[in-house]
Amino acid sequence: MKLKMRMRRQKRLVMRLSLAALFLSGLAITAIPANAQVGAEAHSMWREYGGAADGAQYSSLRQINRTNVTKLQPAWMFATGDTRGYAFNPLVIGRTMYVLAHDNAVVALEAATGKELWSQPLHAKTLLITNRGLTYWQSKDGNDCRLILAVDNTLEELDANTGKPIESFGVNGRVDLREGLGRRPEDLRLVQSYNPGRIYGDLLILGSATNEEYESGPGDVRAYNVVTGKLAWTFHTIPHPGEPGYETWPKDAWKSVGGANAWSGMAIDNKRGIVFIPTASPKYNFYGANRPGKNLYGDSLLALNARTGKLIWYYQMVHHDIWDYDNATTPQLLTVHHDGHMVDVVVVASKVGFVWVFERATGKPLWPIKERAVPKSDMPGETTWPTQPFPSKPAPFARQSFTAKDLSPFLEARERESLLKQMAAARNGGLFTPPSTVNTVEMPGNNGGANFGGSAIDPVHGYFYVVSKDLPSMLKLAIASEPLKSGTPEDRGQAAYEANCSLCHGDNRQGQPPAIPSLVDINERLSNDEIQKTIRSGKGPMPSFERLGDAEVDAILTYLKHPDRVSGLLVPASKSVVSDPVHAHYRSGFGFMFAESGLPVIAPPWTTLTAYDLNNGEIRWQIPLGEVPELAAKGYRNTGSHFPKTNPVVTAGGLIFTGSRDRKVRALDSSSGKLLWEAEMHAAIEGMPAVYEVNGREYIVFCAAARSTTHTHAIPGHPASQEPIHGAYVAFALPTEDQRK
């Protein structure tokens, strides 16, 4: 007993001496939260999407660290057996890893070897699968273990030990997510999110993706009982009568307007019982005459009671969004030292390029946020909100303007001249310039800024890391025509094409290669089934057109196959007369501004990684992330990769692990961003790595299975690769002799 007491006193003395040494050396002790070790156990595993319920994308493992990371070597590889593009975050439960592979099957692997244990096909009729991660739940006694995911707009569960479907869940093993939304289920083509939900007790809390059009479903957040599949609660992101926020929409907007949905990740504060949910724009994305008002709870951060779904607080980042400026990243939870106190905060990054930091319990911003006047819309019937919120701190992580002086030095002279003329004639009033019937510059762009899985935290020190993409857009609105009731099948197909496809692919179907492919002779390159799946489910920057009926899709296919058979009598949609602007269906081409080379027209860096100290709200460092191999070979190495959805992970070993579209995985020093280690993969990276430990050995596993690689966007003189790329999961670890040290 005396020996134990003496050891405890010695331990306390050593701790005091260590803290004193740190203080005397000038380090900021206050940057380290008092409860820094509370979540160490949760962050030592990878049992949820993003590692843990707080969405941290952080691991407390430190066997792999700054001093030995250069010794990393492949530990095992598991081939997906297909050419599908997976943006997946592996799940690790004990010694078992769960992934997607084998043409969208759930596969269980030995986490230490990559050996396949079982595979369960999902039998998806469409491409609608929760393809970024899975949700795991187990009963208190551990006898009931389940994997939860969505397929074809239905929830399904698998036995985590065998992969067999759990038939007692819902009705014959399924819960139809289209039901209970106040719309006819058969009219809702897309409801499920590609991100998994979060578990709170015996509840699965779930968001939705909806589609991008006027007839999209509402973005209700819902919780289901994990065992029975019964609906436990619903939060209406488009409020119903009597609910707070109802007055920010037209009367009964919830019956017809869609979106304001939670398609990205969520975070749960288990101690307080709060779930934090980021929401997206109302629909349609770029024209809102049918929904005047602030449109709560679109583009907001919601704090809900995780058990009941009741609203605790909210903050709206974009009022009456007509830019598609979603809150696209997972909120993340950490504790910082602020104004002399330890404060529990939630932080979220957005497409706009801002970092938003709030006190978790109250929603009070950590630093002042000011409403500033923004440009008005010149569109008939459109009433934009006169102001938008701008955080005073932290500073933005992305460029928020794009002018002629920002053009890329890699442009050909002819391209540069054309772009200068185009930009001189465009509307370009800054961050919140409303889209119009003339070209309108949008920056960072609706596919720029931060996106899903794009941020990570160090909860021990109060640091925040975010990956951002600078990709300006040139938007232009045009009225969509109604489907033709008469004429040849090709005429009806041309009308449907004009209404849905021409703004991006052009009236001549030539697109803007390589970013927006040509549809000329598309039937010689793809089967009808492949074209139909792309229309239904989207691909790359192209959104889903699930709202289109079978007749319209068939008509488009007929027109694309025989465009020479149209009668020539169709009046282009853009020349239609608008008699009722409030109910008019304007649409916009996405207009991502790529050069003919496939690179963005803005000067690099195209991708950056920014490190923040959220104790003081300052940027610690910012670096270009990744490269374009063809340019790097010519000596241009600080460009950043292009067109990424990069998901970083931070570790207690002082590292940031990340992969990118240049087919490389990297370990960076989290204190400086310095590159410490990299390895080239056979395919591009788009998903999130997972960090885990088995038998005392630490592993980092990457999903190298992105559909398009850097070579898909080739630089002149470097032809694009047409060979299919097979995916794989690749795990790295230290040599066995080093991991014992």
C-alpha cells in the first residue's frame, strides 16, 4: 500500500515538473484542454465514419509518428475486383474491417491481413448506395451486432458477423425512406444520403440527399429505432405550420419545396445528448422566386436533442441560398482555450470558404459575426436577402473572388483572350453575386471550398485542418421549357434535352471537354443502360436527374441516338416567354471553369490544406496539397492537385494522413505541413483513410478506387488514359521490428 501511495506521489510530481518545464520553455499550455485525454479511448479505434461520434477524423494512436513514418511499408492490399469509384471510409470493429467492393457488396476483411471473411451483395437496382461509409451498432451485451446502410432509398441491416440480411428489421428487412415526408413516395426519386448516419443509443439519426431540382423532396432529419426500424422522431428542415421558422417561407412551402437537407456528416456530443447537423441549400439551387424569405433551416448548423429531435439552437450561414453554398463538411467537436476559459465548441467549414465556430451548448459564436450588404438580383420574381453573415475570425481558407488578374499562367494564349472577353462581360460583384441570365462569376464555386470529409481536428491542442478546392464557376440561368406533348419522339427528346441538359452540354451536345463531356456519338461509347444510370444517379460534377420520368429519359436517349431526325420546329427553351416568374423553372448550367487541358482556369494552387489554431482563431500555416504529375515533371510542384474530394486524418503521432487525385498518399507534419512521407498508388484517392490497431500494430488504410485519375484530365502532349482502373484498399504499417520499439 505504501509503495502504491509513493508511486502515485511520484507520478503527480513528475506531471507537475513536466508541466512546469513546458511552461518555462514558452509553450502555450493553455492550448491543451483540461479534458484532453477523455476521448483517447474513443479515438484509438475506427468504429464510425470519421473515426468517432464527434466526427474528428483523428486517431490517438502514436506508434507511427514523425520520427519513423518514413519507414512505412505496405502491410496488405485487397483488390475491389471492379472499376467502380469508391469514396469509402473503412470501418474497423475489433479485428474485422468492413469495406465496399465486388460491385457494391459489403465485404468483411481480417484487419491485420486483408483476407476476405465474407461478402454480401447489395443487389442495388440503381447506383443509390451509402457509399462513403457504414454505420455499426451493437447491443449492450454485444450479442446483437449490425451494419446499417441505405440502398435504393431503403434502410437495410446486415448481421456484422455473417453479412446476412436481418429480416426482422422494418418490413421484410427494409424501411422505405420515401415514406413519411408528406409527398407521394412514388414521386420521390432520391431521398437517401451517400453518407452514413450516426448512432445515439438505440437510434439511427439520418439525413438525406434529395435531388437538385424544384420537385425535390424535403430534407427532413429523422431518427429510426435500430432494432425495429420504427420512426422515432422527425425534424422538419422546411418547417410545418406552428413550427419556428415557418414564417421564413411562403405559406405551406413544406408541401412543394425541397432540399434544406443534411447530406453530409453529423457529430454527436454524447455527454450533452446533442446532435449537430449541417444542412444544404433549398431547391432549386440557383433560383428561388418560388421561395421568398430566409428559408430556415437551409444552409444552417442545427443543434438538436438527439433523443427527441427538438431544436436546441441553430445558425444560418447563407440566407435564401441561390448559389448552392451548402454546409458540406462534418461538424467537429473540440475544446479550446478562449478568453481565459476552456470552452467546448463545434466547428464546421463550408463551400463559401469560412470557418464557423460556436459554443456547443448555446450556439453563441466564438468570435463576432457581422451581416453585410450583398448585391441584389436582377432576375424577375427573385428577391434575394439583402445581407449575408461574415465571420470576423478565423480568416477564410479559400479565395473568395476571381478576376482577370487571377487567370492561370498555364492557359494557351487563345484561351486567355477568350476568357478575358467572357469575364469582362460577366457579372462579378463578389462572393454573393446572384446568378442571372447573363454569365455570372461564382467563387469559390458551388463545387469549391470545403466538401464532404474535408476537415479534421486535433482535439488535444484545439487545432483544425481543412482541405479546400478553388474552382470558379460561370453560372447562367435560362428558362426550362415544358415537355412536348406532340411531335416525333426525337422532337420530344430534344425538348427534354433542352430543358435538362443543354445548359451544361450545349445546344450542339458538344459539352466542355474534358470537364463536361461531349454527348455527340455518346451511343457509340456507352450503352443505353449506362447512359440511363448516369442520368438517374449522376456522375462526378453532374447531379442526379432522378425526378425525370421514364418517358422523358427514353425521349432523351432517342434524341441522342438520332439527333438528325428532329423536325427543327422546337423553340429553344431560353427563348420561351416567362409569364409567371414565381412559378417559372429557371435552370443553370454548372459552368465549372476548366481550361481545355482539364485544369482550372484560375491560377494555382487549386487545392490547399489550411491549419488553424482555434484557441486564438489564427491560421497556423497553409500549403498547396498534392500536385499534377504532368506539371510536376516540368518543375511545377506547388500547384495542388485538381478536382479532389480529399479527406484528411490527424494522429497523436503528429501526422496528417491524406490522399488525392494525383494517385499519391502522404504523411505531413501536423505542426508545419511539411511532407514527411509519400507513396504512389495505382489509382486516385477520394475516400477517407482509417487508422487502427491490431495486436499492438498500428495501420493506416487507404481506398485507392476513385473513378477518374489525374490522367483523365491530361495536359497537352500527355494523352488521357482510357484503360479501366481497378480499385484496392491498401494498408500501411511499420516493419514488425520497428513497431515493437
